[in-house]
Amino acid sequence: MKTILIHNQKGGVGKTTTAANLAAALARRGAGPVILADLDPQMHLTAVLASGQAPRLTAADWIAGHPGAAIAVAGEPGLTLVPGFPRPLAITALPPDACNWRVLDSSAHWDDSLACLARSADMVLCPLEPDFLGLSGANRLLQTLQQQGAAEDRVRFLICRYDQRLAIHREVRARLEARLAGRLLPFVIHASVRLAEAPGFGRTIFAHAPRSSGAADYARLAEALCGAEPRKRRAER
Ligand SMILES: Nc1ncnc2c1ncn2[C@@H]1O[C@H](COP(=O)(O)OP(=O)(O)O)[C@@H](O)[C@H]1O
Ligand SMILES: [Mg+2]
């Protein structure tokens, strides 16, 4: 089982979008079962993927080890969602789960629970926007992770909302490549109206616009993460 924590200390950079669509992409390529946990008290993921449902159990129950918190996501076979809890969670460890992948959506607020998650996750995946705030935010995030003892080699950055036509995006991408070296994933999530509208329909990009660039981009991310898995296993042996 692999646990991917999606985090950035900046809001609005694509954390929730990446959590939902990466988890769906993993499940759709048969890499499941996949658990998607909403660990942000703002509960955006829950509002999008569990709208109309009244879950009895939440992320707080899941963290406490109560079975049965995860609910099936409509239209996404192999994907279950642990619905959010409207207050910050005190996380000291994650519960064991019978799944292949866990994708954790987090808030922008760094606290002890996030430090614990960052230390225990197999990967901390940090979406960022290719502007100058994104650049300085990436440095700050690496510093925070260093200070908290999270293994930096497990941190990966993903440029989101990329527009090749914008000089600032091309420039910041080049700077990030130089500064983050192997920690920056070698592909991007392009800016896409389809990605922005999918939450309004309560859907992932694969249910909303399966032939869009957003669907192709998140499928590529899932492929890259799955592709990295056997190589890592061999290296561990
Ligand atoms: N690649 C993208 N293209 C266009 N809009 C996007 C993209 N990624 C995210 N968005 C939109 O940007 C806003 C913030 O994204 P979100 O995933 O909620 O960020 P966060 O969870 O980091 O706060 C949302 O309205 C979302 O639909
Ligand atoms: Mg969010």
C-alpha cells in the first residue's frame, strides 16, 4: 500500500483537484482499491464527491480506527472516499487499510497532524502554480519539511494550471526545474476549463470530460506513480 499526501501551504493551488483526479485515475487504471481521504476541515472534496449523501462516519472516525468510514464514489469503481470532518484532526498515526493506494487531501495549514502525515507518507505531492509566489512557496515548503524531519527525497512538486502561452509560466517552470532538480515532476497539469467546471457537477474529470487535456494529464500522473512503484520495490529488495 502506498500513501500519497497532497499538500502545499498555499491555498487554491490545485490540492483538492489533484487529490480527486489522481485517486480516480489510479482506480480507473486498475491500480485499486483506492481510498481518498478528505483531511481538510473545509471539506471541499466531500462537497464535490459525496454531495447529497449524509455520511455517518467521517475522517475523525477513520483516524480513530473505526471501520466503515469510506463510502463508494458514484461513477468511479474502485474508489472510496473518507468524508471530511469540519474541525482540525489530531493525527498521530494513520489506520491500517486494505487498499493499494491512499490519497490524502490536506488543508494549507501546517500543524502537528500534517507533520505526522508528511513523515509517514510514501510521497508528499505538492501542487503549485507557476508564478513567483509558487516559486517562493516551494522553497518555504521544503524548509518546513526539512525542519519537521520529513524525508525530502519523498517530496515531489507538480506544476498545475500551466499555460505554455504565458511567458511567466515558462520562466517560472525553468527556474523550478533548476531549483528543485529531480523533485519537480517532468510533466505538468495544464490550465483547463474542464477541470475547473467538473467539481460543479460533482464529478471527477474522467466522468465529466474523459477526452479533455485534464483527463490526459491526471492519467499521466497516475501512470508515472504506478511506473515508479516496481522500480522502487526492486531497489528496496
Ligand atoms: N488545472 C486546472 N485548470 C483550471 N482550473 C483549475 C485547475 N486546477 C484547479 N483548478 C481550479 O482552481 C481552484 C482551486 O483549486 P483547488 O484544487 O480547490 O485548490 P486547493 O485545494 O489547493 O485550495 C478550483 O476552482 C479548481 O477548480
Ligand atoms: Mg483544497
